[in-house]
Amino acid sequence: MRLSVSVSLMLVNPVRNGSPGMENRDDVVELKASIHELIEQEAWSDVTEEFDNLHVQDIALLLTELSDPDQRVQVFRQVPQERWVATFSYLSAGQQEDLLKQLRNREGRFILTNLHPDDRTALLQQMAPENAERTLKLLRPEDVRLALSLLNYPEESVGRLMTPRYISIRPEWTVREALAHVRQEGRKGETMNTVMVLDDSERLVDVVHLRDLILGELDDTVESICPGYFVSVSPAEDRETAVRLMQHYDLEVLSVVDSDGVLLGIVTIDDIMDVATEETTEDFHKMGSVAAINLSLHEASPQLLYRKRVGWLVSLVFINIFSGAAIAIFEATIEAVIALVFFLPMIVASGGNAGAQAATLMVRAMATGDVTMGDWTRLLGKELTVGIGLGLTMGLAVSFIGLWRGGTEVALVVALAMALVVVMGSLVGLILPFLLSRLRFDPATASVPLITCIADIAGILIYFSVATALLTLPSPV
């Protein structure tokens, strides 16, 4: 039985092939400081000895802290070679590429050959085509074919994440035979906690945990201890689908099958956590009107940061022209009651703030699968109720200031305008993500600056329209 669902994954810190060593973070920080001193002294034998006390994650972080590329490659070579691949896998794609350029071909070949296929794919897809081609030449022909087959899947698809390194057994085997096979082939798989059960045609029959094999009776068949259901996904599915499936079913491994049910590979939890982090970061960038940045801020150049930010800022400048045009329409009202200008920033900003709150809640709920397109009418009524409550509260609060600054008429205007603007902002913040999703845009594009611009323009029109309608204005001369 095959299952699927659409949900999200909570974020935790990934752990791979760490080394037994210090667990106290203060000790780790102290040791890293000591290693930095040894590096400055070029006491390379001592550096190698100290690396035995660090997890590969901490070694990778130490390498990241080194600004000199030549020094970084020199330090990397002090890591025991059996830990090169694990350490390399924890570097960012940009740092991995830079390191490969400086390593000798045989060193780069050793790392790339032993790197997990999914990690190798992640590296290659970040490279420029000419650099990827040069890197592929370091691999064996069978590894090149595998790398190209994974890169052939759509970008951000499950196929780019999967690895063909898994352990499989047959349903008719006894538990004794299965355990012997797992013991013999265990090192070839990326994980051995979850074992794939395949038929003679390599179709996925079931998934069994190593714990169940160990606790099973040795003469029982594998089929008899299988749970009878499993979760799988197509390689063409978006990788966010894999995130949701693994979170909902609490999986360490997700099976990837083709249309005939043939097992193509598996996706492991460490890769899923990386994806969840990337997707959340991308949404944060979009909500701040910044194009997605696939590098850390340490690696990103000023030119890249400029390009990622300038487009939205220029666009928002032109959108804000409409705010000035809206104010120009009501010049007569403003000249008649100068006190209105005092409340303009307060009321307009409140609409933008309410819209930003609603949009943030909605975009995140849509990203996690908590809200779907079919929920918009029900949520519209709920947000309208909340917006009215917020608007009345803020309108009452600002009315006292209006009474002080301009009298009863101004107090009534600013209170009513505040209530209407907050309701308007809340509804814009709710509707815009749904509208973008309907148009097949990422809902996260409903960024806070964009919501604010729209709310500003509408807020100015609402505020001065209410003032013009309610205030007693002198007749034009």
C-alpha cells in the first residue's frame, strides 16, 4: 500500500559521520582556538593530532573560518584521509568547488568517488557548466553515468536528492538470510537502519526496519515481519513533497519509485533537513523582497547582494509613486485641515503592519501545508473578524490623540479611517498570497514591502476620502 500527504518538516541539526570526541561545546571552542594557534605556527603534525578530537562538522566549520584559500587547502590536508569525504560534505558548495580547484587531481578524485551520490549531485548542480564538466572528468565512467542520470531530473525535484545506495532484501528470505546479507552489504548503503524489500523485478514490495529484523525469529520469512505498507514518492515530484511526507510519517528514509513501482533510490533525513532549511531561508528572502541567495552571507560578494536586492527596491519606488499621486488628489483637504498630516504616517503604517502580519501567517501556513487554496473563503471570514476587532481597538486608541490634536471631528475621522485601513490591510495580507498561488507564483512573493506599498496607497485613499466626507471644509475661493 502506498501513501502520500502534503505537510512540512520541522528543522533540526543534521548529524553524519562524526568522530567520538568532545561533547562539551566550551571544550570544542577552546580546542578550535588551540588549533588556530597551531595553524598560525604551521605545526602541522600537531594539527593532525588535534583533529582526532574534533567531529567532522567542527573541522568543516574551522575550515570555513579560514579566509586564505591556500591556508584552507593546507589545513584540509592535515585531516586524516579517511575523514576527508565526511569533512568535505559539510562544506558549502562554493567552498567545496574552491577546494577541488586547489587539490591535486588524485585527491579530488578520491573525494568525488567516495562522496555520496546525492551530495555529489548537489555540488555539480551548483557549478557553472564548464566547471561541472571538468569535475566529471575526475570520476570513473560508471560514476559519471550515475551523476548525469541524477542531474537529468528537474531542478528542485526529488530525483536530484535521491541516492541509489540502499540495502535491499527479498521477501521470501528468512530473517537469518536477511541479516547475513545486511551484515555483508551494509557498508555499501548510505543507511542501514531502513532496508528495502524488493521482488525479482526490483519493484518495491515493502520497507522494514533493521530493529524488526534483529528482533524477529531467525526462521521467519522477511514477508512475515513486514508492516504491510510503505510511503514512496516519484522522482519528478517537488522536493518539498518529500519534506512533507517524511515529517508526516516520521520517516528516516523515503523510497523513490518510478511509475511501475521499481525502486530508483532513497532520500535520507539529512538531505531533507538541508532542503527544509533552504526552503525556509528562500521564503524569508522573498518576504523581505530579496531574490533567493544560495550562498551564505560570508560567501556572497557585494555585487551579488546588490543584484539580488536592487530589482525589488527599484520596482517598489515606482509603486510608491502612486502614494504621492493619491496625496495630490486631496491637496485641498490637506490645506484646509493641516492637522490631518500629523496622523497620516500613523494610519498608513498601521495598515501596512496589519497586512504584513496577515501575510506572514498565511505564507507560512501555505508553505507547511496547513492551509490550501480551498480554505481561502473560510479564512477570509476569520481574518475579517480579526481585522474588525483590531481596527476598532486601534481606532479607539488613536481617537483620543485626534481629540487632543484637532477636536471631535478630527477624532472621528482618524478613528474611522484607522479601523477601515487596518481591516483593509488585513484582507490584502490574506488575499495576496492566495492570488499569487492561483497565478502559479510562489506565495512568499507577497513580501512585506510589497504588502506595505499596496496598503500605503489604499490607506491614503481611505484616510483622505473619510476626511473629505466627514469634515466641514471651507468653500474654495
